[in-house]
Amino acid sequence: MRFWHGILNDKNIEDRGPPTLAHFWGYIDKQCAKPLNSPFPPRNLVYTPTLDHHHSHQTMAEKCSHHKNKRERVFKRCCACLLIIGFIILFVILLVWAILQPKKPRFILQDATIFSLNVSAPNIISTTVQVTINSRNPNSKVGVYYDKLSVYASYHNQQITYYTIIPPVYQGHKDTNVWSPFVYGNNVPVAPYNGLALSQDQSNGAIRMIFKIDGRVKWKVGTFVSGRYHLHVTCPAYIPIGNNRNTGIVLGTAVKYQLSQSCKVSV
């Protein structure tokens, strides 16, 4: 009823005569063209959005590029921080090292006591020797931890005894340690020419042997203890065994020879 009442009250329709079907459709168009007073859309109104695919792809690409650039900036900052921290640590270590000036420990082969040194065959040697080794730490601010030290004897660049282990020990500032290990080897096979050379040296009255120490050391500065470093000590020994002008000290069946020979140290 309201609908027809609106059509009948339309002034334009009154001016054009009685209402017809054309007047009806014209009134419908006019009412649809007016803005809606209700804040809600009509129930039957279906909203179909129109997407701009080009704009959508461009927006997603911009977002991905923004996140990628952000990750790159974070990665670069992390790398820069790590490099700066590493440089600072290295600088501190070098500074401490330069201030303290740590020196290698010094070793001296004091004496060697020969209990047996026999060539039972051209390629078989039996040896029993006790050596006295003096070790001194020349540093006034750096301590030394000796770890896994092994002593053995060699002749003409060939090992002729087994390894003898020296117990781990800490050496304080300007301290001195003395070790007297036994190095021995029973029926150790060697090159035939070394057995013949050893017999010849005994006949000549002197034997040149080398006593070696291999192990690891750690430096201690205050409460800081460094990592392990390889230690190699080489002590040459010229033993006048069988010499007519024998300068050794007879100790029962053994003969002790004073050497006082400096050793070469490599860390």
C-alpha cells in the first residue's frame, strides 16, 4: 500500500495523467537512484570485489623484498658484531702475550747412567739407561703445566728404547724440576747397519745418542690456563763408554757419566 501511495503522490505522475506501467518502472528507478538511509546494505545485495592482479602481485613483491632486505641487514650486523668481538679478543691476547713475554722452558741433560748397552745381533739391541734431566721455567709471571711427557732414546735417528712416562706436574714462576727416568728396551729390533755402527762406536770409546722428550704443555697466567701446546725436547749425549780414559763414576754394575748438555726445545 505504501508503494502505491508513493506512486500516486508523485507530482510528476500527477502532471502526466493516470498511472501506467511505465510510470511504475520510472518510480522504481528513481527510488533506487536515491542514497540509502540505512547503514547496512540490502539483504540481497551481493558484493563482488574486483581485484587488480597486477597491483596485488606488486604489493606482495614489495613485502617480500622488504623482509629480505631486513634479514640481510640483520645478518650483516651480526657478522660485524662477531668480527668486532673476535678482533677485541685477539687484540687482548696479543697484548697480554706482549706484556708477559712468555719464554720456552729450558732443559739440561745433567748425566746418564749406563746399566746395559748390548748388541746381541746386528739387528738386536738391549739398553738400560737412567738419565737426569733438569727443567727450569724462566718466566716470572707465567706458570707451566707439563702433561703427557714421554722420554726415549734414539741412535742414528732410530728409537732403541720404549717410552717412559713422566707424571704430570706444574712448574711455577722461576721454578726448577729434576726428573731421573729410566729408559730401556730389551731386544729391540733395529736396522742391521745400526747394530754394527753401535758395536764400532763402543770399540772406538764413545757413543753419540739422543734422548728425546715429547709431550704437551699449558701456560698459566693468573687464573687463565691456555690450551695445550706440543713440546719437543732434543738432548744430544756424547757418552765416552769404553774409553781408556774413562771419566765415568762406577756405581756397582753401572757407570754414571756427567754431561751437562743443553737441550733444544720446541713448542
